[in-house]
Amino acid sequence: MTKINSEDVRKVAKLARLDLPEDLIETYTIQLEEILGYVAQLEKVDTTNVEPTTRAVEVTNVLREDVVKFTEVREELIDLAPNREGDFFRVPKILSE
Amino acid sequence: MAIAEWRQKLQSGEVSSLELVNDQLKRIKLVDKSLHAYLQLEEDNARSVAKKIDEARSSGIDLPPLAGVPFAIKDNLCTKGVRTTCSSKMLENFIPPYESTVTKRLWNSGAVLIGKTNLDEFAMGSSTETSAFGATSNPWDLSRVPGGSSGGSAAAVASGLCMAALGSDTGGSIRQPASFCGVVGLKPTYGRVSRWGLVAFASSLDQVGPFTTNVRDAAEVLQVISGPDPLDSTCLDEPVPNFSEFLNDSIKGIRIGLIKECFNQEGISTEVKDSVLKAANQFKSLGAELVDVSCPRFNDGIATYYVIAPSEASANLARYDGVKYGFRAEDDESLTQMTSLTRANAFGSEVQRRILIGTYALSAGYFDAYYKKAQQVRTLISQDFLKCFKKVDLLLTPTSPTTAFKAGSHDNDPLSMYLSDLLTIPANLAGLPAISLPCGFDNLGLPIGLQLIGNVLGEQRLLQAAYQYEQAANVMKNCPEGNSIPR
């Protein structure tokens, strides 16, 4: 596992949609370095031929009848939007010129 | 007062439900200024539900099992029409249009919502200090933390500000605060209880469970909230047994395993270790057989968890984009810019840190080294437990390596805080049920908790052993003088 620098954190912050100020990037770099350094102990564990766990307790396919149901909270759900216009969510422009 | 005792008083007409609610609210106003267990109270709702229960009682209608029991609910469980904040600026004004399955089941059983309790922001933390709305104090010593992330629920139960509470447990968030506050906290088997309406943190680990003052109450609450739910496909389609059925039965012959690796840990305080070993002897005198067992990968739990939980969190928290609900930063530049500012402004630092760790671990080139590796070690941890449960019925450990720590003692050092979850995390990784209950006090008079871990769906036996120990040890009766818990 590699060392973390502020460039990595800046890149990850961008992927995670976090517009962080430079001083926070520096703080998080130090902390991530320490945390991922601790996590690196997993490297020493032999996991050859070990299946990864995807769920703690195994469940089989959960099926139900495909029945149309009316969702009664539609209006309330749309109304939670910070910027609503009619039945739409209003957002800033998506494409740049 | 235990739930059964209350039920008797209510049915005999000795006390009315409204009187109890009024008493609770009065007490909250007196005590909670110094604790800050509650984020908000539901006074009007509580009184009107209580009145209905009293009317039903006087007209001779059969009362449901939790009739009139005042409940506190961790503020990451959606309550219809009642603000649900996750202690985050992101959801400061979020009013869910639907009810979580667990709370719906409580209200259908007659329970009364008193208020919503404080937590670490989005349940990320072990001290309730990362709440955007201020920390909660430990009722035993106000300068100490109540544990976390369900610290508000634990503190509320411990100081008599409700009769029982719900919390959620992803890596110990019910058991560790229960231990710090001297109450009972139960994390059920993964899938025993529906997660519908629980704000998602790490979906493969999250589980809802009760906080109570005693084991019998924990069984009663679990009874009501358990069982399959068509709205949560990870909720197991398994029959729900009667959790109180065997409480009074002797535990003679039950095999209890002591995990070598967790008693050898240097981070565990001597007082905590001694207290839990003393409890082990108590189990022995009740007829249980003590067996030394080994879980070689137990101590890799934290490293495994701090890959898996942040990875799942980074995906789950991607939904907070400033578009559909929650906080939105003012920015007309572009959609991406608005979302990035929204998340930078409304998430606190612990949440941001975990999103960064998770995004990093899942990003191209690192996925196999971190996420896949952690999932493989998770398999090994589960296999260790499976092997143990061939030899024993239950496992016994301390719940937390120490008693409640001072507020602020882990500031700016997130890793040291993470390490305090050493003993609780493995049960989440393996999906096992586990309970914390008081087993003694340290020299400062702070409660110490023991943890019992059961096999998958083994809640009945877990509760039986916990109950038998509780009755025999009578720990709370030896509660030190002069603690600040205003009972």
C-alpha cells in the first residue's frame, strides 16, 4: 500500500464531491496516512484462496409478487427538495458552455 | 422501573400513562440541561398517546405489551413527521415522510415517543462528540463522554429520562455506550431486525437494538422490533422465538468461551479485565463451564472495519447532493460545484474523513488492496467465530477496553478513538448477536461492562445467560455512592 500525499487527498476529495479548503486537505492527509498505515496490517494476513464476505449472514434471493402499488408520499417527497419547481428539482446548470 | 413492573402499575390503575409521561418530561427538563441526551422532545405527541392509552385502559380494552412505555429514539431512525437529523447539519431540517419499521412496531405495541436522542454525526464516532448540535455528557461523570455513537440513548436510559431506548450498532455503537453508562445494550444478529428507515451508514454492518435498565426489558423490546420485513430484503425470514422464554432457566452446563486474544491485549485496563474475569467466575458458580478459546484474527477487526465501514459509508452518503433533500449550499456556478460545496459545508470532519477513506479504498487501483482484502479478512474473522461456536455456546469479553474517557481526550487523533472499538467490532463483522451489561465499577465509580457474544440467531441463549448473571451478581445494587446519576 502506498504513501498518501496531499495530491491523493485532493483527487479523492474531488471524486467524493467535497470542496475542501487547503488547510483541511493538509490535516486529512496526515490523518489518512496514519489510519491507512494502521490498516496496512491486513497485508500480513494470508488470504490466499479466501472468499471475500459480501454479507455477514447468508440470505437467498428475496422475491415478491410484482404488483403495482401507489406511493402516497410522492408530493411530500418532492417537497423536501431545497429548490422545487412544480414537480421538478431545480439545479444549477449541468453542462458548461 | 422495569417494563413488567410498569405494566402492572398501569393495569391496576395505580399510575396513569399520562402521569408517567408528565413525570418523565419534568425530569428531562430538570436533568437534561446538563446531559444533553435529547435533541428534541415530543411533548404534545407523548401526552396525547398517553391519554389514549389511559382511555383504553379504563374502558377495559386489552393493552399491548409496551403500552405507555416512554421511549427515546436515536435520531438516525426516521420518525414520520418528526425531525430526524442524524446530528448533522446536512439533515438539520429533514422531516421524514415515513416511519422506520422498528419505531412503527414500537408504536403499534403501545410505546410512547418521548424524544429523539443525540448521536455522533451519522453514527460515526465512539463518544457522541461529533454531533453537529453539541456533545452529550456521561451521567456518571459529566466531564466524561457517554460513549457512542448512540450516546444520547444510553445516557437517557441511565439517568431515567425514558424507560427504554433504541440505538443502532455498526461497530459497537449500542454496546460501548451501554457499557460507559451502566445500562444494558443489545445488538441483534444481522438481519434479525429491519433496517428500513434507519439512515444508512454501513449497510452490511448496521443493526438496530434496545437500551434498557435490565436484561428482561431488553428481551421484551427485542420481541417487538424483531422479525421479517418486506421493506428490508436483508432482514431474515426467520421465525421470532419468545426471547423471555428461558430467562429463568439455569445456565448449568452452558459453555462460555474466553477469547485469549482479547484478554491479552495491552490496551485493556487492568480494572476492566479483572472485573470481567470476576464475572466469568460468577458464570462458573452458576454452573457454566469456562473454556479458553482462540480467535487468531480477532485483533484485525479494527483494520478490517476501517476499510469496510468507510467504503460503504462513502457510497451510502453519496445521496446527500443538495438536490433531493437536506442542506444545499448557495451556488449557481454548476451542479458539481453546488454539490461539492454542500457536502463540504454540511458534513462534519469525522464524516468527511470517513468518506475520504472509503472513496480512496474503493478507487481504481486500490480496490483489491483495501476493500477486497478487508472482505477476505472478514471471512477469516467469521470462520474463527464459527470454530469457537463448535466448542462453546457463548463468548465473554469486556465490552470496551476502558471505562468512559474524558471529553476531548481523543481530539485531533481519530485513530486512537477508533482503537476503542476493538472488542465490539468483530461481532458486527461476523453478524453475531452481542449484549453489554454492567459487571462492576472502577476506582472512580464508573461502570464497567461485559460483553456476551452469541452464535447467529442465538439471542435466546444470550439473553438467558445475561439474565442469570444479572440476577446473581446484582451489580447495580453495589452502585457506588456519590455518583452524579440523579435517580
